[in-house]
Amino acid sequence: MPIVTIADTIPGLKPALEGIFTPHGGVEAVIPKNGTTIYVKPNGIHFTPHTHTDPAVLEALLAYLRDHGYTRLAVMESCTGGNFTRLVFKVTGYTDICRRYEAEPIYLDEGPTVEVYLRDGTRARVSRRLHDEIIQRDDDPSASLKTGPSAISGPGFYMSLPKLKTHSMGTVTLGVKNQQAFPVDADRMEYHSHGTLHRRLAALYALTQPDFCIIEGLTATAHGHFPPTALLNECLVPMNLLIGGPDTLAVDVVGARVLGYSLEEVEHLRLCAEWGLGEGDIARIDVRGVPLSRFTERLPHKLLGRFHPDVRWVVGRTKACVEGCRGNSECIQEMLYNDYHGKGGWTLVCGSGFEEAGLDELPGDILIVGPCACEEVGDLLAQRYPDRRIYRVEAHNDLMTNTRYQARLMGVTPVMMVPLNPLVSAFTLLQAKLHGLTARVPPLLG
């Protein structure tokens, strides 16, 4: 029976970390002192507040590990589409934290890649460093199937450090979904749809699993994984928790329960349990620390839906999935409108199965999002509105192009979305490109 501890952080982060590791014999029983590198994987999807693992928890964990004599530390991540990780680390303070604790920052969206085959029959390119030091250790014929810390083999100890968040497309985003960062940006797009997202997440988890997982729950994030800063007062719930254990699926099941969701309501967790990738039955998990009975509320996972009132949405009757083109278009617009005062007076088209009358008298310039809409009405709208600027996002779930064109239509310059001197942003991008950036980033000036 796996042990998952819910630790109260009110007495401090160090005692909370002690509480997480103590049921397993302490941190030195969990992580072997054999010169291994400890790879910490936070959720660093973006730099806006409460979208990423709280820097205070990352710092506390690195300090705790150093206090226990672990000196080979690394922090690895690959952020969301349309951004790049080196910039996220700089803005969030992760870069400074790494420097203070002599941890190597590893930008998984830079450098050589390797193609891997996934359990769902798909392929994905991942960082060669990730492949060689984390994924490939599971192919070592001398290593037994992992069941806990005693089974660690290979050059790296992999610790997941996700944030306690809901997700408008995945219901929750915790330890399992934290590995959505592993494929390069371009290889995430096609499988981010209603019929494929959860199975792809489970397949990425089947590729390799963390040796230990700690969910940062100082605050929980409701209404999706990417709350606009202007709406944070409606999206944050103070929790003051860390949730941890060696079975990431079990940790996620407990984390989902804290957010108000069962295994059956989170399809990627259900699939992982079905595939035997950990314990999914909460009745078979030894939950210690803060009792689950304390958590009685269900945090909503759907977006608040605060979109610009002067943007016309034309949504097809079929295939306008929340997990894909529609959901990400909504997320981008909610951010651009509320945080950057983006303007309206234009039209967004997505999905398929359009009624002819719904395409009449569309206001302003037009953005067509996704291959379904582009194929069905792209040429038709170009013929019907020859005097308009019509932008097309031809690929599925292309966050970079979608962000670029929505920002252009709303009068928002991408570089001004970054809370840094524009010259610093430009230099950081140059550094990333010199190191082989694989992420697709909008032009800084739009």
C-alpha cells in the first residue's frame, strides 16, 4: 500500500518536507548517496503568477537537499507553447534559485533531441539529455521494475514538483501531466484534442515515472491552469500543503481528491491505473498527515470565460473541442483581454460543421483557428471578405501561431507581455537560440 503524506506548511517548508520523507525512512533512505544527480522537474509552464510551481518551494527543496549532503542538483523543464523555458526561469526567479544552490538549469526545449515511441502508438521527440539520463535508465536490463526508492537505477534520480492546479482541458494538472513538457513543442500539438489528450498523457507517463513526487499546494489554482493575473482573486484557494510520495499516480489521486475530483473524473489518471502504472484506488492508499476529510469543496476546472465582449466567436457544431483549438483559443483570449487590455472588433472562427448564416456579416479582421476550420471555411471566408485581413492557424493546437495572431488582432505586442526590459528579453531569446532552441516563439514585435 503506497504512502502519500499531506503535510501542513504553516509550521514551515522544512518541517513539511521532513514530514513528506519521514514515512519512507527519511530523505537519505529515499535518495541514494552514490553521486547521483537529482533532477527536479517543477511545473514551469509560464512566468505569470500562480501558473508555475511556487519558487519558495523549489528553493526550500533545493536547500533541504543540500543540507542533507546532496550536491549534484538540476532543475529541468520545458514550458508551454509560444514561450521558451530560459525566459520563464529568468522571470520566475528559478534562474537565481539555481545559482544560489548550485543547481544546473536544464532547458528541455534547447539542444539535441531523440525520437521515442510511446504506448499509444505515437512518437515524440524529447531532449537527448532527458532521454539519456532519465528515460533510458528504465531500459537498463540490470534494473528491475520500479516499485519505490530501493529500485532506483541509472545516473539520475527524478523528482517531480508539480503545482496543485485544476485544468480546463485535463481536469487537473499534477504529477502525471507534468510530463507533457517532455515532447518538443511541435510534437505536443497534434495530440492535444478531445480524443487524444488523456491517452497521450498516460502514454508519456508510461515512458518513465518519477522516483518521487511532491505537489506544491501553498495555494490551489481553480478555473484552469492559466489564470489571468487580473482574475487571480477568483482563482486562488489558500491550502498551505505539500502532498508527496514515491508513487506519483497515488500522489495525483490524493491531489485530485483535495481539489474535489475522483479518479474516474480524471481520464489520464484512470488510464494510468488501468495500465498498472501505480495505485489508483484511494482506498488502497495510506494517506497520512492532514486528513482528507478536511477537503470538502470542489474547485471548478473550467475557465471563467471572461472574453472580450466585442470579439465575435463563430464555433462550428462539431470538433470544436475544449481540449484543442477552442479551449486554447479561449485561454489565450482571456489572458490577452484581462491582463493586457486587448481590443475587440474582430472575429474568431474554430471547429467544423458551420451553418452558412453564421458566416454572414462578420465584424473586422478574421482569425481561423485549426485545420478543421481552415479546410472547411478558409477559402470561403477569403472570397466573402476580400477586403479583410484573414489569419489562419493551419496546424492543430498551434499555441505559438494562435498567440501571435490573437495578440496582433488585439493590439498587444508580445515583448511587452514579458515583465523584463525588452533588451533583456531579446538577449535571453538569443541565448536560447544559440543553444539550439526547439520551442516556437512569436516574433518579439508581433
